[in-house]
Amino acid sequence: MKAAEARVLLTGARGGIGQAMARALLGAGVAVMGVGRATAPPALVASGMHWLQADLITAQGVADVATGAEAWGANVVVHAAGVPAFGPLANEPAWRLDEVVRTNLLAPMLLTRQMLPRLLARPRAQIVFVGSALGRIGLPGFSVYGASKSGLHGFAEALRRELGGSSVRVQVLAPRSTRTPFNDAAVEAYNRATSTAMDSPELVAQALLRLIESEAPERFIGFPERLAVRLNGALGALLDRSFVKHRRHLHAAPAAPDAQGSRT
């Protein structure tokens, strides 16, 4: 879909990648409606972005966004909202597992389900799921986050095949690690120790724009991650020894209290 034809509903538009995506889309002449749990970033509103304030892990939030997007005329949905999780599984409290799966996987599934009849009624529409290289490569320290993104990739792949021949294209954008507050100091230290590259959010945003225009099924960002995704799919367990360095640098920290915490 050409930029001039796109009316993009962008979830997670307050995040580091989300704001970069909004800027890139607006700069290319795309109409953008951002979604976030807090108020809109003033600079993006000044640039012409519309805004919906909603919490997508609630049924009311999903309904409000679907209704607002339909009234606004959205024909592209970009699921970019997400929360992180990094560290040994034993240190992850139960509430964080629930939060990550609800935000990263269940919310985009429910919003897609709610919006799909309206999108199918349009001459052309696209649904873009922002996944992760970690959704295809199981990396020590990212078992919870990787599981949520792996589920998202599987959902998108099946939905793409389910909707084949319809007016709706289903796509996946899979970044690797990015330099935003989403990845905290512990992740950055881990990436340095394991020689893991990090991209700028602007690079990811440009990749999104190209993906929308190309209508390709998926786009993985970065090398050697693109190669690793292919090898991991073909060789699986034979690659386990490749991640010894990552396992060694996953330093155990005191277990977090198993109680409800605040969402970011």
C-alpha cells in the first residue's frame, strides 16, 4: 500500500520504537492514529497525529480502540505495543509472566479479532505485527519475552494463511535489540558481553514503512539475526552450543517478589 493511501492505527505509539514509527510514517505522508495508555506526546500531535488513550489489556480498551479506528477509517493496523522481560526464569514473578503474555500476545490477538470484519470490508487493508528476532531464536534470559513473541509470530503466520485471497494482508516486522528505554541497562550490558548488535529505533521505523509499501509477508532486521532465524528453523537443537556465551553472561539476580507490580 502506498503511503498516501494508508491510514495507520499504531499501538504502543508512546514507546521508543512507537514514536520513531509515528515520526517516520507522518514524514512519509501517512495518516496516523496513535494508541497509548497515557496522553499523547505533544510533538507528535503537533505533527498531525490523532490519538486514542486506551489500555489494550482490558476489554473496554480493545472495544474503544476498534470503534475509534473504524470511525477514523483505519486500513492498516500496526501492533507495536509491548512490555519487556529479561532475566532467569526463576527470578521472574508470576505477575510479570501474565503481564507480558497479555500485552505482547493476547491484546493484539483480541484487537485483531475485533477489527477484522471491518478490515475485510475494505478494498485493501494490512495488519502488521511487530514481533522480534527472539520470537524465532530462543535466547537465554528471554524465555518469557521470547515466548510471547513466538506466539505472535505463530498467530500471524496462521492468520496470513487463513486470510489468503482476501483483501487483508498480514505481515510481521521482526526487529532485533534496539537502543530505547525498552531495553534497560541490564540488557545493554548483556548485549555488550555477548557482542549482540543494537539498532536505532529510526532504522526499525524505516523498515516498517518499507514493509507496508511492499506488502511482503515478513521482514527480519539485521545480520546475523536473519541468518540465525533460518538456521534455527532448520537445525534447532544443533545450535544450542552456540549460546553458551549468552548463558554464562546471564547473571542471576535476587528473585523478585511474587506480587503484582506496576506496568510501564
